[in-house]
Amino acid sequence: MASPMIPAAPPAVAAVPVNPAVAAPAFLTSPADTPTWPARAPTAVKTASRPAAAVAPQQAERAFARTGVALAVAAISGVSQKARRQRRRARASQVRRHQADVRVTHPSLAVEAAVRAPLGRYCEATEQCVRRKTRTVTIGAVKIGSEHRIATQTMANTLTHEVEATVAQIKKCADAGIDIVRVTVQGMREAKACEHIKRRLLEDGYTTPIVADIHFTPKVAMVVADHVDKVRVNPGNFADGRKSFDTISELTEKDIQEARAAIEEALVPLVLKLKMQNKALRIGVNHGSMSERILFQYGDSPEGMVASAVEFGEICRKHDFHNFVFSMKSSNPQVMVQAYRQLAREMYKRGWDYPLHLGVTEAGGGSDGRIKSAVGIGALLLDGLGDTVRVSLTEDPELEAGPCTALRRAAEGAVGKGVAEPFLEGPSRRDGRFERRVCEFPLDVPLNTDGSVLALITADMLQGLETGTLCKDLGLHLRADGDVQKDWKSVDAVVIDESITEPVAGKVKDLLNVPIGVLCSPGAHVPDGATLLHECGTINEPLPQRLGGHAVIFSGEEPVEVIEATMRLADPRVVLLRPKQHEGVTFVARRFFATLASLNLPRTVPVMLWFRYSSLEAQGSDDVVVRASADFGSLFVDGLGEGLLWEAGSVSADELRESSFNLLQASRMRISKTEFISCPSCGRTLFDLQETTAKI
């Protein structure tokens, strides 16, 4: 058995006093790692009767939900999901209000030993991408872990009992470059079909590992384990069963121990069988399907997801079974990123080195699904977390191969990239406390406080474009009377490359009147209201105040004293961070934001991230979209950056603008359209989900 790999780091985390009768999990009791995920501490549990309490108003909304985001579902249950969520949140809020309650979870979540945490708290390094050290887990012919290449996965959407159709689809996925394929196994018919699926694949020379997806049915898991290479179980329903959200009014220590005993009774036979046959297990937590008990204790939070995963991991370890991986999926990339980071922190403390399977569930299709997945998965890969990935699209499964391999290329290219030395950050990001920068937005530059989209255009292009084409590229509305107005997805500002000539000045005035912000180099023909754009290092004296003010471009590599002097001399309305190259931009930007925060400037200025991807154009559109989404998303999910300028010559201006808005929405910043949460189709779907979603 491989020994846990613990990196050298600062002094060990202080031991947490544990009441032997009432043990709280280490990741919630260690002060350095106490999250501020909107009041999601574990629910207090009483050992005596609870007094009645009024249900809290509906103010316990999910931390990153936004008004206007809609949920599209293919089937409607008797009781709406919204009503269930409201009852769940109200109950969790009610329980948390009892201050006299004692915080209780299962004793197995206590710290095993004082383990040294890495500098990054949840990742190996603060200054560059270093892959987290994980043990090797064997899944049939594929090995995953830090000593192996990141594996790609998908899920078949055929009816599993239709053997030939399922075999044909798995072969198509393997031919497209997928390493591992999962199939849904709802019952005994599908479990028995897996025997024939595996045999047929081997007969045709395909050694692609098959994973059985199990929900609610431990008995089915025991049967299918004989025929597949890995079994995925969902801790939210493997033993606890279906949820009514009306059965738990309080939890005692006895209730928790009984629930854990029931989980162990259901899981241990499967664990022992997998161990005996040298097969693998995925403990696959899903944010949308946690058990009723976990929801009661934690709410639908990342902390609850981690507690659920650790419960199952403890049982595996108790029986000396270590051939397993974790996943912590959510349809919200921000929740997903926080959950994986929280689990990584907990594993570092415990000395665990199990691999991570990364995925954003129910991501959707087309550009939306690719961007949403890349924001969540990419943000983690750029920090060195993740050993296998699945991009969940509402498309045919073989089409997931492209974005999966693009993410793998991005991760492989990121290793070792970043900045030269470790740097100090405020504790919030590394410790899991989400904080968005509170900026002072200018009144004379029309930026959007939820996230701004900027576009790059040359002076020659601006002069030569007809009004209709310009409106299309910038998302403006051209009325029948010739008047130009902003629309729902209009860019907020343009950066004009090259000097403003007299003929171009008229077009600039037209944009300013829309109003669209204009950032351009100083010159004789620049109209009032435009923002003068300066390179850092060119400012040697205080700049005069003017309508539109000034903006400064930094590369992120300037010394601290240069950044401070420039900010004080320019007093900019907005800052643009434009790194010299796209490799390592996550770490360059984090260091830049940390520097700004340390300067004690008179006001916090909005920062627009300006990243360029010309060198990726030869690799294909998936690579450009995935890499950019990972880079921007890795910062936006931590509240770093107030907008973006996405520069990629191979992508049209209209596509870049649309993708920029999709990226802001995926990062839970600016909501610009109704969002449809659509599960990737699988054998449980009895209609064409892709066609239905397109119609919706």
C-alpha cells in the first residue's frame, strides 16, 4: 500500500480539542480553515428535546444563486423542487438559530494526526502549478494518480440493457480518445447486461474500463461489481434512500451513530468485494443529491459535501481498501471549486492521498457547457488538483472527448508555470472564504458592477466598419430610425488599438453617446469622455483630471514600488492587467491583486483581466475556449477581477462577446440570460434530452 505523500510546509496545524462524546470535524474546527460559506457551519445537534422555533424567512438562499436564473427540468414531480429547497433551507436555518445546541457530527471526522499543510492550504504551491501528489488507483487497464496522465471520462446515454447499442457507443467514445466510460445501472437487468457489454468489448479488442453508476441499490452494486472495472456510488442515496425532507425534525448522537451504522452495513460488502477483485470505487458526492441527514446538519453546502465524502472514505479505510477516488460535483462551478478545495484541505490534514475525479454536473451543451465546465474543472487543474476529468455535456458522449482533452492539455501545459517566488495573500482565498473586491466604480466610464465585457478594436477597423456590422460585433441594437442603443449583451467598453485620427474621432463620439466606454492612447483628436490608456512605466508625474479619466495597463511583473507609484500618479478610473504571455496568468494575477491589496491606496479600482491566446489558435476552438475559461474562471471564482477582455484572433468578435458573457455567468458574476440546468443524458433518460433541451 502506497504511503501518504505529505509535502513539506509551515508548522503543523494545531491539534483541535475534541470532546470524546461529541466530536466536530477538523475542517470546521480549525480556525485557519473555518470557511465563511454563508453561515453553513454544521447544524447543532441536541441530545435532549428541542423547543419549538419559528421557521426563518426565505433569506437562506444559496450563496451564489442569482435572481433570474431559471431551472429547466424534463420531469415534474408532485412537489416542486423549489418548495423542497425552501423547506430544507428553512429547517437548516431554524436549527442553526439555537445557540445552546452542541455541534456534533460523527467521531470519525476528528483529526487523525497533526499533519503539515502545504503553503497553498489546499494545493501544493502558491506561486506555480504543482500537481498534488496522489496514490495510484487502478481502473481496469487505466491507472490514475499524480504519477500518471490525467484520464478522460464520459458516460454512455444508451439504454444499458441494449447491449449492442451500448457497446457501439463505448467503442465510438474510445476511438474519440476517451479513457474510461460510465454506464447507468438502475437494476438487475442492467447489471447483468454489463457482463455481456464487457465481454463484447474485449472480443473486439477494446480494453476501455467500464464504470457502473449506482443510485439507491446496494444489491445491484454487488452484482454488477463482478462485471465492471469500477463502481460509482452516491453517498447521498446509496444507503439513506429517497428523501422526503419532512422526516427529520432533530438529530441526536444516537441518530447519527445509527445512520452511520446503516451506511457501513450497506457499503462494506461492496468494499470487500471490490478489494478482493482489485477493482475501484468512486465516492461520488453530488451537491444536488446529498442525504437528508447531511442536509439537516450542514445545509446544501460544500462542508456537507466533504462530510459526506469523508464518511464513506473512513469506511473504506477501516477495511484497508484504498483503491478509490473522490468526486464533489455541482452544477454551480463556484460551489464545485470550493467543495474540492475543502476536501483537499481535509485530506492534507489527515494525510490522505486519494485521487480526485473532477466534473461540473449538468453543465449543458454547446459553448455554455464547455465554458461552465472549464471554469470549474480548469480552476482546480491550474492549482494542481485533479487526476481524471469528465465534461458533462447535453450532447452525444463522444463529443465530450474534445473539451476533456483540451482541459488535459491545459493542465499539462500549466505545470511549473507561474511566478518565481511564493507570495503573501490575504487569508480568505486560501482558507476558503469567498470575498469579492469592493471597488469604487467610476461614474464617467460605463462599467457594469457585476462584471464588464470589453472588446478590442483597431482604429482602422472602427473607421471602416459600417454601423450595422459594428452593432453586431459589439452587441448593440440598431433601431429602424438609425439610432444605436445598448442591448442586454452589449459590450461595456472598447479598447482601441492605434492612435485616434480625426476621421475616427467621430465614431468614438458616437460610441460614447450610446454610452459605450472608450479606452485609447492619448492624442490630439481624442474626444472628451474617452478614457486615456497608459502603459505602466510611462507615467512620471501626476496626470491631470479629465472627463473619462485615465486607465493603466500592467503586466503583473512590475515591482511593488512601481505599481504603487503608478497608481498614485495616475489615479486611474480602471486598471487593465495584461500579462506578457498566457502561461501562468492565474498566479501572476493573484500576486498582482495581493500587491494592490497591500498598498493601502485611497480607493479600490476595478481591474479588467486582458488575456491573449494567439498561440493556441492552431490547436482548435476547444483549446482556445477551454484554456481561456480556465484562466479567467480561476480568478473570477475567487472574486478577483471585475471584467475581461478576451483576445483571440481565431474567434470572431461576436463569438468572443457571447463567450465572455457566458463566462461571467458561469463564474456567478453577471447574469445575462436564463440558465438551463440540463443533466447529461444517460440510460435513465427515456427521451431525447439533447433535442428537448434545444427546443426549450
